[in-house]
Amino acid sequence: TMMFSSTIIGLKLLPTTILHHQRTGEIVISILLLQDIIAILVMMVLETSGGAGFHIGKVAKIVLGLPALIVFCLLFERFVLIKLIEKFDRIQEYIFLLAIGWCLGIAELGYALGLSHEIGAFIAGVSIATSPISLFIAESLKPLRDFFLVMFFFALGASLNFGVLSDIYIPAMILATLMLLVKPAVFWSLLRGTQEADKRALEIGVRLGQISEFSLLVAYVAKDRMVIGDAAYNLIQFATILTFIVSSYYIVWRYPTPISLTDNMRRD
């Protein structure tokens, strides 16, 4: 769970001009997308392990269900969804509802195929991300995205078990500190090895130097399948929250973001 970086923080605190038009945005998106795919594969493995044991039927359902869902999404998007968008692209409310309905529907279909809602929604989002209308959809859904981001962080804090903090706060602080120091250094070193500029490599490392919300999903699935216990799950959750707080404050203070406190650092 420590290997993943936060997609929410990485993209939310990256100015739109950098995100879509500069190499920094390309690298950040590439790394986060690869990490999300790895996290989904990890969750699939966890879904078929732990608990009452190994179930060949469930494994077969997942192994067949994932490629079937991917093929269905690609074909449906190409031959049906994109035509609907082109026909009614002037009606913003229609595009808004169609995008939400598509993601929610595929999330439910993924669950019916033995996958999780998160995997289904991820595949649905990737399938429409290649569409020419994707930037418009992202812009029109921005208020909804920001609302659910707030709800996500409220839910994350509300689900924290404060009764066990006295047992885990020291290990969690050590783990969070290690991640905040080690991850930027590792990303910087690896990117320098690919001939990236030193300044850009360091910025990308800092922007990706926290634990991820996908870490929480992986930990939750692992706990649900009895691969890890409550203590390990609470440790991961508390360490993740600490890195969210510290990393966000440092990025806003150090680099251009849409929510910087000073005018010269605020870029949308």
C-alpha cells in the first residue's frame, strides 16, 4: 500500500495548464495511471485470496470478467456512446447525465461480473477519457467532483477509529514521515535516471510524495478478506491521512497550485 501516490492530491493541486500542456503533467498522469492499474490488479488478487480459502470458480469469473468488461466498454463507447454524445453535444445537461450514468452503470456491471465497483468505474472513466469530448465532460463534472472530494475526506476522517490511536500513533507517524521523505527522493532519483531535468524531477517527486486513497481501498479489501488485521488497517489509514495533510500543505506552499495563498503562486 505504500507504493501508491494520491491521484486526488496529484491532479487537484496541479494547475490545468501544467496538467494538460506540459511534460510535468504528462509524467504525473502516466505514473498515477500505472499505479491505479497496479492497485486494481492487487485488489483482484486479494478478492480471490484470504477468507475461507481459494475458490477456483471466483477466480475464473474475475479472470474472464475483467477482459470482457474492458472489451464491452471499448466497443460500446466507440459505436454507441460517442454517437450519442455527437448527436446531443449542445445539451450540456445531457452530457452531464450521460457521463454519470455511464460510470455508475459500468461500476454496477463490474460488480455483477465479480469485480468491485471501483474497478468498474475506473474502466468506465478510462474508456471515455480517449473521447474528444472528455475535456468538456471533465470541466462540466468539476463541481460534482469537488463536492465528492470534500465528502470523501469527511468520510475518511469520520471512519478513523480514535480508540486505537494511542496504540498506533507512533508507528503511523514514523511510517508517514518515512513516506514523505523517501518517496520524493526515490521519484527524483528514478526520473533523473531517465534524463529528466533536476528541477522537474524534484517537483514531480514532491507532488507524488504521499500515500494514496487507493492504498485505503487495497487495505480495506485486505482486511475484509482477513489478509491483514484491524491494527494494520488502522495503521495504514492513519499514516495515509497524515501524509495527505503534510504533503498538501507543503505542495501549496512550495509549488504553483490552483489554491495557493499568494497571487504569484496561484495558477488555474
